[in-house]
Amino acid sequence: MSAIWMRARSELRSRWVATVAAMATIAHTLVTSIRRKRRDLAILKTLGFLRRQISRTVAWQAAAFATIASLVGIPLGVAAGRIKPSVVLRTE
């Protein structure tokens, strides 16, 4: 394989790893947030909220968090990649 092909393949692999790491971080944050709010969710259930209503509340929180994280993270990641890829990928 040519050096150009190997470098492009390495960059693509690095991007996939970064994407998976970002998704795992967002998922972990959501799970941690829900675990910390167990008491609050139990209080809502005690007040008469249905399980479906609580599930919708949790889904709304997850969607809002993921959207905000994506809107902030994607432009920052693209900017970091364009500024100096060698710093991000440590190829020098």
C-alpha cells in the first residue's frame, strides 16, 4: 500500500475511535444523570405520574442533552481537526 493510502486509513480509524469515544461519554453521562435522579423520579411516581410520563421525561432529557452536546462538540471537533491534525492525531 502506498503511504498516502495508509495515512488516510489511519486518519479514518482515528476519527471512528474518537466518534465512538464521544458517543460512549454521552451515554455514560446520561446513565449517571438518571441514576442520580432516581429519588426525584420516585417522587414523581408517588405524586401520580404514570411510568409512561416518567419515561417521556427521561427521553426528553436525553434527547436535549445529546442535541446540545452534538451542537457544541461537532463544530469544536471539526475546528480542532482543521487547525492542526498532527496535534490531534500525533503523526509528527
